[in-house]
Amino acid sequence: MSDFEDKLQDAIANPRNQGEMSDADSVGTVGNPECGDMVRLWLKFDEKNGRKVIDRASFQSFGCQTAIAVASMATEMLKGKTVEEAEALNSTDLSAPLGPLPPMKIHCGEMVEGALRDALNGDRESCRETPATESSSGTLLGDMNQPAMKSGKLKVVKLDD
């Protein structure tokens, strides 16, 4: 097995920070309905030395193992980062602990980056519970029915709660 495959298997066997965070300050969600991958990222902020920093991060992912692995690694990487430091991270940075992603898996890092961007642009209002509607059940799977927006070659879907 390659180094990437070893790291991927370890991240899948031992995912970190998986699951909803009920006291989150912000949440971001993106998905690619064409391949079925979706990532939701929760952030909890704290103030340290007069700066807003990420105290905790958690995720849910519906999709391939690489998306789960990148999201898991990213939640660890985000802890202690200022908002500005987190905003400076891109998909390559977020997936770096796994090593270079194979070309057909680059979208996994891009989805985690998209969820992070959405969460960093969100606020407490984006975390509030909303009743389920006919178009969305409020779950990752239900949110796949939301309309898509295109962003470059990757079809990124911002999903509202």
C-alpha cells in the first residue's frame, strides 16, 4: 500500500471530531450531488489574547472515504487557528496530512474547504434549527435535493439549514 493509502485507512479507522456540535457558533455545508459527497463542518470559537480562534471543530460527511478522512484531519488542523489563519487555508493545506490526493479525489479537499469557507462566513444564525420543508429534510441526505451552484469545474452546493 502507498503512504497515502496507509494514512487514508488510519483516518477512516479512527475518524476524529465526527458528529454534530450542538453548541457550535457557525456551520458550513457543501456537497456535490453528482458524486453524492457532502460535508458539513461545525466551528466553536473562543477568544484568546484578544483574537477569535477556533476552539473546536467537528464534521459530518456523506460520501467517500477520502472526504471523511480530509474532514477528520482538517478538524484537528483547525483547532487553535485564528479566523484569519483558517481563511488562508486552501484544499491542498487541508488535505496535506494525507499527502497529495489522487486527481479523482481532489474534489474531497475542495468540499472540505468549501464547508470551512461557508462556516467562516456564517454566524450563529446559520446554526439555528429550522423546520424541515418539502425540499429538504434538514439532514445531509435530505439536503442533496437542494439546487446546485457551479464553482469552476467542481459543482459545489451551498446548503441552508
